[in-house]
Amino acid sequence: MAQFYSAKRRVTTRQIITVTVNDLDPFGQGVARHNGKALFIPGLLPDERAEVVINDDKKHFALALVKRRLNDSPERVTPRCPYFGVCGGCQQQHASVALQQRSKRAALARMMKRDVDDIIAGEPWGYRRRARLSLSYQPKTQQLHMGFRKANARDIVDIRQCPVLMPQLEALLPGLHQCLASLKSVRQLGHVELVLADNGPLMVLRHTAALCAQDIEKLERFSHSQDLALYLAPQSEILEPLTDKAPWYQSEGLRLTFSPRDFIQVNDGVNQQMVTTALDWLDIQPTDRVLDLFCGMGNFTLPLARRAASVVGVEGVAALVEKGQQNAAQNELHNVTFFHENLEEDVTQQPWAQHGVDKVLLDPARAGAPGVMQHIIKLAPERVVYVSCNPATLARDSEALLNAGYHIQRLAMLDMFPHTGHLESMVLFEHH
């Protein structure tokens, strides 16, 4: 049965309140206090007053939107990107880099209940050597949209520039869009990945239907004109190289080759500093046996092997273990061994753990390493360096080491992703 509703709709007038922001959270939101709880306000900076409207009132905090800003912080800057505020990639381009780093440093110190000793940072612009751009054909306008997702939405922001991309990748965007938009298979394109290796840029094109010869010819012509290594991905797990140039990057003077789909640190400048600092903190001696957990394809493992007596790298992804072995062989490092293991299982039962370990490095994913900490404690290394991309899981995992008699000697904030809410860090633990 049809139901009819009165045209008289209930109108609720939301109260406008005036607040002063006193902090910036890692996600670029201003933090104020109202009625005894924290009020998070996107777009406001510390010391700014504004008229705001609460749009989501939770039990312990509330979210608000700015109606009118009454003053500007001296640390407010003009965003470099014309898409800032719409694109979901960056959250903090309106804040000075110094303010971004201070707020992240303070957030890390709060979570770790300890002062931060170092900030490891590089160039705040043009730092990303990898990007994945979504592709979506719009039938109504017959236009191809290429870009990143909108903040809190599935829609794509159609971009032609991105100042956080390395300039060599950013320069590709207008011509790449023009090339892709001209393909007969434009409706069957999924996304495009761009990576800048030390030996040149590469592109992976995901497509959901076979490309005709004419489309492949256009793509090859574009890739040749840009000296761009081209890969096609007809399925998520399949990669078809149309060039034979293997990408590589350098770490501590070593050459590491990788597949376009392999994980590599997005910020090369900070990665180089991070690896050097980790090695210095561990104080590697020529007699040391070192264990590298969640080792990937050897970003830390191989530089460690140049200083230590022997290094074991353990990784849960078989393809990365194979790549690590290849990289060790190519760099003529014979004192390093890679193992493909489930790191949730007791690593101390593995044959390579029977001879003892002097130092441990671990670089887990966002979920952290809760199942690994007790194994590390059993191995009783002198020093442990934990590299983290999630301060919440780092704080949780640290408790196990602290309770086992380890002490934090150094804590660094890694400014791996300027202008974003990502907070990376590195800790040195020592046993006394």
C-alpha cells in the first residue's frame, strides 16, 4: 500500500558555536574543546577561532564543520594542489610543514609516552615515486576520469597534476590521460600504476578486456616517447611486460631489482635515511648475527649483510623471498639467507634460530607484530629496531619488550608522507 508523507518537513536548526582550536591531529583536523569533550574540525589550525556547526555528536567526541573562520594562523599556507580539499590523497596542505611535523611528533610522543628524539624527513614536495590512479569512463559525458578517490567517497577526482608526485611522474599525467582516453577499449580500463625506478619510469595498465592491436600500438608509441617501461595487467595477478627492462633502485649503494607490483617504500629520500639510521642504531659489528623479520625483498636485509657476519631475512610472501634471494646473488652477498615463513608461528623453532641472534630488525604491516614479540624475547637479542607504519600497533607491541626488560633508547618520527595523515616511526630497544 502506498504511503503518503506530509509536505511539512521537520526543520532542525543546528546551533552555531564559536571555538578556538588548540591542537592539530595527525589527519589534519583542528582539535577544540566543547562541553568537556574533544571537537574535531577539518580545515582549522591551532590558534584559529571559527564559527562551527556540530554535525556528528558522539559520546566522547564530536565532529564539526566550519561556517566562518574568524582569523588565520600564521602557520596557514596556500595549498599547492588545485584539488586539495576534494581529493582524498592529502589532508594537510593548508598547514606549514613545520606544523605538520610538530603535530605528528606530539601524537607519537603521546602514544609512546616518551619524547621523540629525531624527525627523519626529506623533500616535502615531489617525493612520491609510486602512484595508483583509478580510471573511470563516464558514458554521459564520454570522458575518461583519471585520478584519486575523493575524500570519504568512491568518486574519482579527475587530475592532471599532483605536486607530491616526483616531477618525472607528474609530467606524464596530461599525455597519459590523452593516450588512454583515445583507446578503443577506454571503457574497459581499471587503473594505471606509475612507478619511478632509478633506471626510469614504468607503467602498469589494468584492463578488463583484451586490447586490440591498434590500442597496444598506441600504448607502445606513448611508452617509447616517454622512455616508459610498459606492463599490461589483463587480470589482477597477471603481469605482461612489453619491455625487458627490469626496474631497480639503490639502497646503501646496493642495487635492488623489483617487480612493478612488489612493495617498495614510496618516499625514496626518507627510505635512504631510514635504512642508514636503522643500521647505525643497531650498531652492527662484523661478528653479529642479525635477524630481519617482515624483510620484503631485502630493503634492510642486504645493507645489514654488508656489515654483519650473517643475516637471516624472514618474509611471509613467497615472491618477495625469491626476489630477496636474487638481489643477494646479484650483489654478491653470500652471508644472507631468506626464508618464507608464517611469522605468526614460533620463529625460535626454525633451524636458523638455534645458533642465537645478536640484533633484530622488524618492519611489519599496519597490523603490527603481536604474535612475534614473544619469539623475539625468547631469542634475547641485545638490540631491536622496530619500524612502524601504525603508532597504535607499535605502542601495543612495545609493551611486550618493555615488560621483558628492554628500554627505548631512541624514538624517531619518519615523515614518510608529508601533507597526509600517515604517521610512521622507528624505535630502538636495548636490553640492560
